[in-house]
Amino acid sequence: MSDIIAAVAAAGAEWSAAEPQRRGRALVAVADALTGAADELVPLAMSETGLSEARLRGELKRTTVQLKLFADVAVAGAFLDVRLDAADPDFVLGPRPDLRRYLVPLGPVLNFAASNFPFAFSVAGGDTASALAAGCPVLVKAHPGHPRLSDRTASIVRAALAESGMPADALGLIHGQDEGVSALRDERIAAASFTGSLRAGRALFDIAAARPRPIPFYGELGSINPVVVTAAALAERADRIATGFAASVTGSAGQLCTKPGLLFLPAGAGFPTTAFGDAGPHRLLHPGIVEGYARRRDEVLGTKGIHVLREGAVDGDVAAPTLVETDLATFDEHRDTLADEAFGPLSIIVRYDPAAALAPVLADLVEGSLTAGLHIGTGEDSPWLREVIGVLSDRAGRLLFDGWPTGVAVTPAMQHGGPWPATTNPTTTSVGTAAIGRFLRPVTFQDCPPTLLPPPLRDDNPWGVPQTRSAAGESARWGRLS
Amino acid sequence: MSDIIAAVAAAGAEWSAAEPQRRGRALVAVADALTGAADELVPLAMSETGLSEARLRGELKRTTVQLKLFADVAVAGAFLDVRLDAADPDFVLGPRPDLRRYLVPLGPVLNFAASNFPFAFSVAGGDTASALAAGCPVLVKAHPGHPRLSDRTASIVRAALAESGMPADALGLIHGQDEGVSALRDERIAAASFTGSLRAGRALFDIAAARPRPIPFYGELGSINPVVVTAAALAERADRIATGFAASVTGSAGQLCTKPGLLFLPAGAGFPTTAFGDAGPHRLLHPGIVEGYARRRDEVLGTKGIHVLREGAVDGDVAAPTLVETDLATFDEHRDTLADEAFGPLSIIVRYDPAAALAPVLADLVEGSLTAGLHIGTGEDSPWLREVIGVLSDRAGRLLFDGWPTGVAVTPAMQHGGPWPATTNPTTTSVGTAAIGRFLRPVTFQDCPPTLLPPPLRDDNPWGVPQTRSAAGESARWGRLS
């Protein structure tokens, strides 16, 4: 395995030094190659994961669109955050030198692939795309849930890189938990990304932090994704909310990190759960998830005070949706059992008293989450609601109104992250163009002769990237707020 | 102490919600109050630290200018990184909702003050200014080297906050190592910053990472700050280089994290070291630094193969500069002793063969550093030089040409950070306007009714902050690189 890391690290020099146009073209070539191999890859993914063809074709498209988006991001160059401070003899603290700052690639990135998105969070998924766009070579640790798909994907990516004149070793692939841990401890690895369970993510985070030379570890872990429905919303459109909720919980058998795991409903109001009956049993991704889901389902169903609305069996590796209901007091009493993520088709309805304050209760009960949802009445506004919004936006990376968190758009303003335990690092995202920022570090050139400057820092700006300039004399005005 | 954390956390709600203009005016008021108290604070700092009046008056000015700069940063709002994606029915992956993303304060920040900058890296220093500007309340753990100055500074800051109509508890102060560790473990603390030694920083980093809920820990640790002088530069201006080097090593008795600790000189060329004789003995900051410096000095002086150019004594808490010289082979042989930072007035000259490649040697010998320096001849350029630049910019946060790293301008393009062991997080800076990014996390509002949006995300943009917009229809063009 050390040979693979050496090859990836060596390829990094050429990959990181390449002009953005070359890196961008290579990413587009990778996307096109994956699209061209869809009829081979999708059936392979179906057989290894049990996910549906429609879901997997959509996911592959998302993956290739994501690669193309990051090609654009690499070429546009805003991610370099170029800052040029003119030399300033009149600087308020004494003469200021010429300072030119931009972001450079961190170095080889180790990407632990996820099981539940065999394309979009795996070999050629978002972490890989954003790291490559940043200029970092990537070593992927394959998920054991789809090893053959991982091998084929890596082969296609590597061939496409080579065909576009770039080093195939800008992407490497390893298999096995021990190999992943060894790589995480390897001095040549400069950062790591991970999507998976809280337990595995915590263990890897601890290893990364305990290294002689600690490295950034970007883990996306568990998330309960609470959704609050107000009395006004339920009065307006209970059926629509119930249908959307059922689809969001049961799609892909609930094996999505943004699945709504808690639904807060006003006490006493009707809420049709028949839509849950439409979702049939669905194969789970792999034995680890079957075991974990069955255990969590049993814990929830065995909790005193829980009212079972629909009990879906786990039969072999196939599960049907389960829905339970309780009240705030019971949930609070058994929070250690109920507030943990159940990765699979299970959700918990919690009834609250709409005449009492909900925000303090949420502040106490809800941990960090990737998303939080709110369904409110048309034009609804109140201090009660604003307090709930305050707590939910304090706990989550994305706050949705009148929508469901599953289905994450890949766009500039997307945020896929959140406070612990949703992630190991709340300051970043793993989806959307801002994800590139995880794999960069700043370097400033001071009084560098123009001919020796890196291209993005030059006044003639050969790459045409955005440059933010601070003129001489500005410091005299600092603190004179207009 | 728990009461102080509770007060700081409670003040955070008001501080973070305040309009930028209010936060900015409060920061300016703090700066003005500190400036007004200079005649009280500077003598107090002199008595506690042994630093000179001129140095401390300059540092206080830097501190107040920094507060005013961050007031401007808070008001200008670019740090919010507002991204507005229009809802897009034709989005390439299916209809895209309205997505609005910005950065929000992380929460209460624990700031471990440094000893060597009793103003600029202490109670009202850069970490405090950037965290307050971000909207985070700050709990400062005072450095034991200047406890009375810390108390007075905190009192002045708190009074100025209150007088500008903001909560005084947006800044709190604690003393003592145990109290600092307890605060670092406290659930209410959302991030921590630190400037100090590798040993203490590593210990605190480990505590932050081992919390049940880990938090970002931004530690600025040790740094050797290598400087390379080419044969051409030395031929042109040996005297000027020698004078600058001596001033940079001996200023503030070398107790600066950017002190050049290694000077790579071409073998055989003359290099006058008489300027070192001009620097007299200087009191060191506190007993811990005296002990550590004396030990490191003894280790260096006791290393076989070292040629002592100037042996400066350590007498009580007073030290005179020490300069030694060796060759690459000897340095390599004793790298465990010689390559560690010596925090005080000591530097090591390493002679290299100008006819041989230097870059691979540097790549092997030089660890992560806050800065690296290069002195080159006028118009000098060669593959040899470009390789050296490549290695140094790979190892450092700031690469200086024909200058000395001590004296760090507080400006947008400054970078004060670098790969381990210079810092615990290479993706950030602790000086310059970008330092604000350490204390923020992204939140996206999806399909939020306009009246419920936070001000920076509204289309009418009441705070007048920069907003980056992605229009509908753009996704069809992704990957079509021009």
C-alpha cells in the first residue's frame, strides 16, 4: 500500500502545478467517461447495493454534474481567494511590504468512501471532486459495500485522467479497514475526508488527531434531521406534509444522512400515516447496516411509552418502514435511546403542546444536525416561531422551509455540514462548491520579484482569476465607520 | 469559573445578533479606550514583561489598529460569504429550491493568551478582535506572565463595551492553568485559540480533540523560520543582510514566533557578525522562558561540530544573543537537537554548497514554519532557485524576499500560520483579516419566506453586504470550459 501512497503523492506534484484549464478539462473527461460507462456501472451498483436503477442513474448523473461543476470552480479561480496588498510607505503601523496571498493545495487527501451513495459519496464523489479541483491528489479507501464498483470506477477515472494528459495516479484506490487506518497514519497524507457512522467517524477522527503531525479530518457523521410542523401548517395541508414525510423517510430505505428522524407535530391534530403503507420492503445496503438498523429499531420499539403507528419487519437484509409516535415527556425520559440516529426506514413523531414554548425544549433535546426542517402556515410569523427558527439554525447546517431534507442540490449555496455530531468540523461543507475550501491552505508571498510570483498572484493575472486589492493609504481610514 | 462562562455565553446571544454597525462601533470604542489608557498600560506591561517602552507603545498601537480594522471587516460583511442561489426549475438535476447561505458565529471562543505580545496576542489581541468581529463572545485565559496587565486590559475592554451599549460580558477573563483546561473541556465553549509553545499547544489540542464534542482548536505553536541567502545576494550586500539578520534575531530578545532560527549561507563566503555585538543583554519574559531558553542554548552549544561565533550568557533572567555556525552534514547529524525552536536570542548559521542542489536538502530538513525567507541577487533566476522557492512555500505560511520575518503587518493579505508544527491547523491564519474565518460556520436557508430571512440573506440587503448570486439556468453550462 505504501507504493500506492507514494504514487499518489508523486502524481500530486504535477496535478497541483497544472494550470486550472488542464485540471478542469481532466475533470470533465472523467465525468464524460463515467457517463459513457453508465450501462456497465449502474447494473454493477444495483447488484452490490440493492439500490434501484432509477436512483442509481440519477446519482451517477449527480456525480458527473458535480465533477463538471468543480471543473468550472477550478477554472474560475475564486476559490484561490487571491488578496493583493500594495506596498504602502504610509501604512499606519510603519511601511508595509507588498503582500500577495492565495490558497494552495494541502497535499494528498485520503477519502473514506461511504456505502449509501456508491457514486456520489464514493470513488468519484464529492470529496474526490473537490479535492482534485483544489489541486490535491486523492487516495480513496473503498467502502466494502461495493468493492467491484469501486475498482471499476477507479479504473475509468484513472484512464480518463491519463487520456487527458494528466497522471493517472492523481487518484489511487485501496481496500480494507487496516489499510485505511494505516494510510490515515501515513506522514504523506495531508488531510482526510469521511462519510459514515458516528462510531467509525469518531474512531478515525481520533486517529487523525493523535498523529505525531495531526491533519485536518473532515467527517460527516450521524444526523437526526428534526422537522417541526406548526399547527397552522398542519391545518392547511396535513395530507401533503404526510405524503412528503413518508417519501423522505422511506426513499432509499431511509439510508440517507439527511433522512428526517424526528417529526415534531402539534398534539391532538390529525396526521395521516397511510402513505407509509405505499413503501414496500427494500434491501439494505450491507450486513453492517442491517445489523445496526435492526438493533436500533428494536431499541425504539422496546421503549416504554412509545405508540407504534406502523411496524415494518426486518427480514434478512430487507426492511419495511417503521413509524412510532410519542410525546415530549416520554421522548425526554428516553432520549438516550430515541435521540440517536437510526440509519434506515424509521422515524419518530413527537407530539408537542402548541400552546407552550417549543424553542427551549428543542434547544435541550436536539443535537447538531445536517438539516432541520420547518413547515409553517402561509404568512405565519410570531415570536414563538422566530425562537424555533433561532434554535434550529443554531443546531443545523441547513434549515428548510416547507420541504424535505433528502435530495441535496449541488450548487454554490448548498451547505452539507453542521455542529457535532453531524460533522467533526462545523466550519466546512462536504457538498456544494464551498467544499473545495477543505483542501487548501493560505500562503503569502512578500516582496517577491514579479517574475518569480505564482501566476494567480501576478499583476498581469495570466489565469484571469478574481484578485482582491488593498490599495496603499487605506489604513488611515480604518475604524472610521461610515 | 462556571459563572464566568455562563455570563460570556449569555452575552453571546446579544453580541452575535447585533447589527454589524453596533459591533463595529463597540470594537472602535474598545480601541479608543485602550489608546486612552496607554500611559497606565504601557508601564504596567514594562514591569511585568521586561519589554521596552518603545516596543510596547508600538504593540499597543498595533493592537488598537487591529481592533479598528476588524470593526471595518465586521461592517463590510464580505466575511459572511453570502451566496444566493435562485430557485431554478430547469436545474440540471431537477428543480432547485431557493438556497441562501452565509456564515454565522460559532459561539463562545476560549482564547489562551500568549506571553510575548502582552497586547497584540493577549486579552484584546488578534484572536479576541477577530472572534468578536465574527460575532463570538470571548473568554480569555490570561497568561501568567502579565496577570495585572491582563486584569486592567479586560476591565477597560468590558467598560468600553458597556459604554457603547453592548454587554460587558462579551469578554470574560480567567486565570490559571487548571481553569483554562476546565474551560477548554466545558460544553459551552465552541472553539479555542492559542499562541505559545509546541508542548503546551499540543497538550491543549489533544484535550480539545478528546472532548465528547470535539471543537476547533487553532493553535500557533513553534516555528524555526528558515532563511536562505544565495551566493549572488551575499556577493551584492553581505553587510546589509548581516545587519538585518542580527536585528531580527535579537529584537525583543528573540522572543518572537517569527524569529529567524536558521540561516542558510553559501559555504566560504564572508558574513560579518559584528552587528550581534550591538545587541546588549535583555530581560526574558518569564521564568518558564528563561528555563526553556537556557536549556535549548546549552543543548545547541554542547553539540559536537558546532562553531560558536558569539556566546551570549544567560544571567538570571537576562540573556545576551548567541550565534553558532555549522555545515549541512553536522546539522543533519544532530537535527533532533538543532532543528527545534530556541525561543530567545539564538540562531544557527548553516553553510551549504552553492554548487549542489539545496532544495532536496531543505525538503528533508525543514519542518512546517510560520515563515521562510529568501535573499537573492538582483534579477536572479534559475531552476536551482525555483526549486528552493517551491520547497520553502511548501513548508511555510509566508515566504519573504529580501526581508526579515519579524514584524507582521496586520492587513488583508497577511498570512500567519503554516503546516505543523507551526500550527495545529494549516488552513487558517491568526493575523490579518482572514483570521475571522476561524470562528464562523455556514448555514443555508432553503425556501425561507422573505420576512423570516436573516438580514444578510434578504434581497433588499439592509446591511449592504456583498452577495454572490447564482442565476437560474447556469447549471446547463457547467463543464463547458471556455
